[in-house]
Amino acid sequence: MIEQVKIIKLAGNLNATTSQAFRQNITESLKLGTKIVLVDFQDVTFMDSSGLGALVLAFKTLRAADSKLVLCSINEQVRILFELTNMDKVFEIFPSQDAFNQVLVSKT
């Protein structure tokens, strides 16, 4: 069964230690044939360059499989990191899960 949207809720830090579990989540999503992976950052307190690298790798991996990676609920620290690296131009970022759901519903 193909899952249209998979939500991955992250918490705490997204760094070298935690990015491996995130990558496994992405791999599982691909096996399920998920079309859109929404990464919810609401409970993320910190992200470093290895966390950003894991996101970029996930983005490329999903795009190669004709799937999408979108983000929501990023905090100020994560937003600044995205802006400094121009990744805010690469990733589609929604203010909240509700905002994402409204856009998703309007497209169907």
C-alpha cells in the first residue's frame, strides 16, 4: 500500500548522533512508496551542519525516487541556519502542519 504522506516528528537535537535514525525513517518511507515526507520540527531545539546534511541527503534521495520532502514548524535557530546556507530556497517550509494540510487539501 502506498502511503501518500508520511509525517516524521523530530525532537531535541538534529545532529550527527540523531541523523542516522532520521535517515532510517527516510529509507522506510521510500520502501512504502510514500509520495510526500513532511518533517515536523516543532520539538527540535537545535540543528547543526550534520543535521542539515542529513536533510539535504534525504531531499536528494526522495527527489530521485519521485517523492518530495517538505518541512514545517521550524524554530528561529533552524530558520537562521537555513537562511545562512540558502537552504530556505531549496526546501519547501510551512509554518505548521495545519498550513501544510490546507495546501495539500487544496491541491486534491
